[in-house]
Amino acid sequence: MSPSPELVKQVAEEYKTILGAPPIMYGVTIPTCHFCGQVIKHEEKVHIETLKHEATGLIVQRFQGGCCAGTANGAPQEVRGRLR
């Protein structure tokens, strides 16, 4: 029994969509805010510093996002303004 032409067409379209999808970031490649730990969109991250661990030689990059903007209480800047 062979699949219908509609099914073959649908599978081909879905396969092209999968091949054209952007890569999925995972693990240490996901940018997170150094201050609150929230996941940051790639285009919103602001590089703070790059550190090299002397014992292991690993390089660590620290970022800040619009989530808390490095504030002490972790609230976003616009939220802090409304809370006052």
C-alpha cells in the first residue's frame, strides 16, 4: 500500500520546514542573565565581562538582559519605576 499524494506532499513540506529551522541552543549556549538567571533573547543580551578560569582554562562570558538590568532586587527597570 503506497501513501496518498497529499501525504507525500505534506511530509515533503514539513521536512523542508525542519531543515530550514534555526538551530536550537541548549546548555551553556543559552544566554542567561548573570544577575537573576533568566533566559535572555540573543538580540537583547548585553556582554558584561569575559573571565578565564585559571585552573581549568575555561572561558566564561557574563551577560545582562532587560529582565532585571543588574539591579539588586531583580525587578526590571520599568517595574521598579511603577513600584515607587
